[in-house]
Amino acid sequence: MTLYTTSRQPTVISAGVTLRNRLGEWVDRHSGTFFIAPCATLILIFAIFPTIYSIFFAVSRVRFTGDGLKFRYVGLRNFSKQFFGSSEVHFLGRTDPVSIFGYTIFVIIVVALLVWLWRSQKYTTWVGMIGRTISAAMAIFLSWILCASFLSGNAIGTLYTTLFYVIIGCTFQFVIGTGLAFLCSQPISGKNFFRVVFFIPLMITPLGVGYAMRMVADVTKGPFEPLLGFLGLSDWIWSVDAWSARFVMMVGDSWQWIPFIFICMLAALENVPGDHVEAAQVDGASSPQIFREIIWPQVLPVAATVLLIRMIEAFKIVDLPNIMTGGGPGTATESMTLQSMYIWRANDMGSSAAIAYLLLILTVVVCASFFNYVVLGQVKKVGA
Amino acid sequence: MFLKKLTALTVSVAAMGVTAIPAVAQDFSGITVDILTRPGYVIAGRLAERGLEFEEMTGAKVVVTEVPFAEIFPKIQNDWSTGTNSIDIGVFAAGWGVELDAAGLLEDLDPYVAADSKIDLDDIAPYFREFGQKVGGKTKLLMVDGDFQMVYYRTDVLGSAGLEPPRTWEEYLEVASKIHGQDMNGDGEADYGSCIFKKRNAQSYFAIQTFAAPIVQTQGTAQGFHFDNATMKPMVQNAGWKKAFELYKATGEFGPPEELNLDIGDTRALFKAGRCGLIVEWGDPGTLQLDDDATAIRGKMYAISAIGSTEVLDRATGKLVPVSAETAPYAIDGINYSPFAAFGGWAGAINKKADQATKDASYAFLSYMNQSAQSGVDVTIGATGYNPYRTSQLASTDLWVKAGMPQDLADNYLGAINGAIDNLNMSSDMKIPGAQQYTGVVLDTQLARYLAGEITVDEALDNIAEGWDEITEDFGRSDQVAAQGLALGN
């Protein structure tokens, strides 16, 4: 008798086969799964389980007692108070009154997003539409907060302070880092020295960077005090003005992270085949043309990946504002991570976990949208 | 025969053990006492130094771990609640003990005190003994420091300007405005009328309470000034707290330009350098001005036990009314004073889950710190951060003069502290579960946002009320009402 199994490659098993043999063959067929299982289990335990477990914190009021932690279910209260309760202005910023300018910009953005969504449904799949709808919903929410707070002359909250560090900070870092990498990829003398120098800040612990920046940025005793005095800015105190404090935070963050962009982009630039550039030069292409048509398309995948990684990291900024200003003045330099940390430090684990989840949602949607609609769009354009 | 010998041997060993207990009670060889407290030499430094003495005497090793101020309480609560137990003694604000005790985390020290012939608790000033050290009528902490927030002024600066020390916050602003910009230390630079540590996530939230207390509390300590004690509804959405916020912010006009980013260490460096005409502080400047790096102000920084108010809150209407015999029965010359026992003083508590030998050693160390032989010296050294809390330290200036304080300054300094302690309208710091969250998180954050111009004073007070209500609900309103009553002695 011949028995055919349902494995990918049918196995012939003789009539006298034992249960042990069948088990052995089953194990053989699933050996890949067995080899991967320990790794998958570890990932589940150390990565996914804590993430899921923290949901219990996010929907609970956690109390410390002599018998350990006591959870009391509070539903979505820890989330809702970030939008409607005592933490609303802290998290979202002040959203009242909204200026005419704010309303106008918001309407324009909403119309643009709806048009984009309408056009998308002509060429994308249902899954793609779901993704676009989520992105559009997030964009409309963020646009409303932006228009009602910053564009209406109101203070922003930790949400937009975080986005300031991410969008403005990462753009600044990318431009400077790529520029430095391009310079160091040129045949200039001492470029190895500059490579090492530019790379050093990345190796310093963020706490060290925070304290170093705090000393450097001290306008009364710091190294730039004479310069500020010469420029007539001796009375300028960056730490008491919201935007100057945010700007100093961004400069400190950039000082540490530009080397990351620099080193990755340098590697990408040096991998651009020299003969392509030489051929373009022979054809009479100018330097900007060579960069735009030859170099940029080849480094674009690396650039996009680097920017994406940097954005994800920037969402988690915490050390610099904690050390340099304690989140101040007021809450001006407080990122969402720092907000979560301060609340956690007060042992309000539930609210802290809720903010961490809000940050996770924001990071995933913004970064996924950036990748899908900006990076992939550029890559397709270059490929075409 | 064998049984008789065995019995005799057992009895002998037991007898030796019993008789040996007193002899070995102070021998803690092999035991390590882990202490957690604030960073820097202040508070922690003296614990470490006394720890070395204690190790020499008893063999117990004392390890002091320092963490940022805002992390002290959660770290201790976390460690003791989750059973990590890496900390044996927490040295923190006396008022924070009640929340830890409610969770069953504090060792009852009464049995230890009863067997301790050296501690002399009767010598500890009643407020610190009953408010600071006791929770629910039992001794759960031992003080190493006694705290009141006061105002200090430069006698030379005010004298040369022909100004009297301020009695109200309005006068404080007036004096600050008149001396602001003067060169107070002879370095040719303009100095500041007022210096207050206003950095967020530090200790600014204590200073605002010092401003609010004389405006809001009028009927004695038991009245309190944070809540309606019967309902625990926050008592901050009124003209009294609003005025306190506005006055507090107004001091910034005469302060260092970076005041919003100054922690207490920063303002201490400023006033020791002679750059501040008025400061809001604890008892430390009295002795800090004797330090070698404070020659610019030595003997010139006098204390005022409290700044008062000529207007007080009418709780029925939420509006301000002039001080009168009815509205403020404890007022003096038309001014209502309410010295604020900010922080309540640093005190040590023992982890209930530590093993008995470690608890014995921990108590012995805290007792050693607290005993007048040691604390009588420590409180006279400014850098320790310890302020007087024993009657013997407050009754006579001898101790202070002996430590190098000029007689006039000693008279003023002790007079100010005694004036605060003896005031029947003295205001108490929060001593209910969640105290650190009510003040150190909610009040501190909203105050910082108001000072930075992010929100209006009304918004700040509304947010505080909402935030405090949330905390009260979390802990249970009826439980909090009971705790508040206990804390204020009602």
C-alpha cells in the first residue's frame, strides 16, 4: 500500500512504517519552524509581551501597595484626559481661539487631503485605501491642532513640540549631514580627519551631550557669552523663551545626530560608481546636474532609510530637554516621551502608558505615511 | 545523664544569648544599610559622613545613594512596594510618609524608640515630633532636618536704601523694585532685587505655597489652604490663589533673567555671591552665609519668619476681603501671617520588609543622626542642608554663636524660626496620600506653564483644580477626607 501525505513533496511511506518514523518525518518537514521557534518565542517574550502587557497599565489606575501593584480598570480615561481633560492643553496645546487664518489653512488642507483620497481610490486597492484613510485622518487631526494652536497664535503642546523636533530637526540634520558627507566624499586633503571629528558626537552618551550643551548654551558663563555681548545679546536668555528654548534643544539634538546622517550618507556616496560620474563629466554635465541625475538617484534608498530611522529616534527625544530645561520654560520643550517620563516618575503608570501608546500610534502612522507616500513615491519617480 | 547535660547546655546557650543581646545590640558587623536620598552634599553628604562614624562604632556599612529630587519618592515607593528592597532607609519629605504608610511600607518605630535611651523625643519641637515623625499617631520617621520657608533680606542693601524689611508680598515687590539693579557685591555689575528658584520639576511649587498661605489660611493650622476639608474639593479657584500666582510671577520682574531655569542650587550660588537683595528660602541661608564662599553676605542676610497679607480669602464668596478680627483672628497689626512649613523637613523612614538585623541597624543609624549630640552640630553647618528641629537647638543662641554665627544674626535667625513654629496660623504642607503628585506634579506643572506665559492664571488654577480632583478620585474621596482631617489635626 502506498500512502501520500500532504507535504510539499509527497513522501512514499511503506505499509510497515512505524509511528516513530512518521513522527520523525513530520519533525523533518517542520524543522524550519522548530529552529525559528526559540527566536520567535524570545521576541514574543521580550518585545511583544511587554507592549501588550502595558495595555493593562494604559486602561488602569495603578496603585503601589505593600502587596505589589494593584490595578483598577478605568477604561479609556487615561487616554481621554489627554484630549478633553486636565492634560488637554498640556498635550495638544491651547486650541482656542482659532484665528481666521487658522480656519482658512485648515479648510485648504482638508480639501487637499479629500481630493488626494478621492483620486487614490481610482488606482489603489482596498487595503491601500484603508491605509490612506488612516493617514488622512491623522493628517486632518494634526492639521487641526496645528491651525488651532500655532497658526492661531496659541501655545503648542507636547504633541507639536515632538513634531517640531521630528520634522524641523530631522530636516535640518539631514541637510547638514548630507552636505558634510558630500564634502567629505570629495577628494579634499584631511578628509579622514574630518570624518573622525564629525563622527565623535554620536559616540557621546545623550546625557553627556545634555550637560555639555547646558554648559555651552549658558549665556552668562558659557563660552559664547563674549560673542553674545559683542552682538548686543547679553540680555537674551534662551531658556525663558519657548521658541528659543526649543531651537536650542534642536541644535543640541542635531549636534549629536548629524554624524549619524553623515556616516550613512558618506557610505552611500562613496558607493556611487565613479565611472558613472566620469561619464557624465565627459558628456559635459554640470556638477548640480551630476548630483541630481547621477548621484542622488543612487543614494536615495539609503537617504530615505536613514531619514526614517532618524525620525523614529527623534520621536523619542528625552535626554536633552530633561537635562537642559526640565521641559521648561513651562512645558515648552517637553516632548511626549518626556511627558510620559514625568508622569511615570510620579508613579501614575496608567497615564504614562497611555501617552506612550499615543506616541506609538503617532510614530507608526507618520513614519509609515512618510515611507509610503514620500519615499516610495520618490523611488518610483527615480526608477521611472 | 545525657539528657540532663543537653538540657543544661541548651539553657546555658539560651541564657548567654539573652544576656548577650544588649551587648551586641550596637554591633552590626556585616550589615549594610542602604539609604536613598537627594543628590549633592546637601542632606546626602552628612548622611555619608555620619555613616562612616557609625561604621566605625558599630561595624555596619552605610551606603548613601543619590537620585534627582523628583525621583526620590517614586523610587522608594517602587522599591518597597514591588519587593525589590534595595533600599533600607529612605530620607525624604516628612509629609510623603503618609502615602508609604498607607501602603503598609513603613516600619513602626515606636518599639525602637521605647528601647532607645538616647533619642530624647521630648526635645524635638512639637510640630516636627507630631507632624513630621508620626503617621496615624505612631512614630514612622525620624527627622534629620526641620523646614520652614522664610524670606531673607540683605540688611546692608536695604539699610543703605533706607528701606524697611517687607511685611507683605506687596511690600516685598516694592522693596525688590527699589533695590533691583543695584550693585550689591561691589563687582560693578547690576544685581537682583529678588531671587527665587522657579525651575520646573524642582522646588518652585513650595515657594508658591508660601505666597498663598497668608492669603488663604486665616483660622489656624487646622484650616489648611489647599482643600475644603469636608469635601476635598480643591480650594484654588479663588481670588486668594490667583493673587498669590500673580504676585509670584511679578517677582520675576526683579529677578535674574534666567530665573525660570534656576534650581535652588543656582539661587544659592547667586545669593552667596551677594547678588540677591531678597530671597525666599528654607532655614539654610542663616548658616550658609557663614561658609567660606559667602564672604559677600556674611552676617548680612537676615530672616523674616513670614510675609503676610492685608487681604485674605473669604471662602464663602471666593473673593478677597480686608483683614479684620473676624476674617483673620490671628492677624498682627492688620496683617495675616501664615508661615509655611514647606516640605516639613527631611526625615528618614525604614523599609518594613527589610530583614530585622538591617532594620535594627537602620534605626540605630537614624537615631544616631537624630540625637542632639550629632544633630546639634549638623544644623549649624550650612552646607549640610539641615535646619534646627530640636527645642535645645532653638532655645538658645549659644550653639550657633559657638559655630561662628554673630550674636545679632543668631538672635534674628532663631527668632524667625521660633516665630514661625510658634505661630498658631502656621500652615502645614500636604500630608495625605498623593501629596507629591498633588503638588510636585500638578501644581508644579501648571505653575511653570503660567510663569512661562503658556496659560493664564485662571487656566492654571482650573487645571490644578481638575488635576487635584482626579488624584482625589483615584485615591478615594472619603479616604482623602479622612487623611486630610488626620493631617491637620481635625
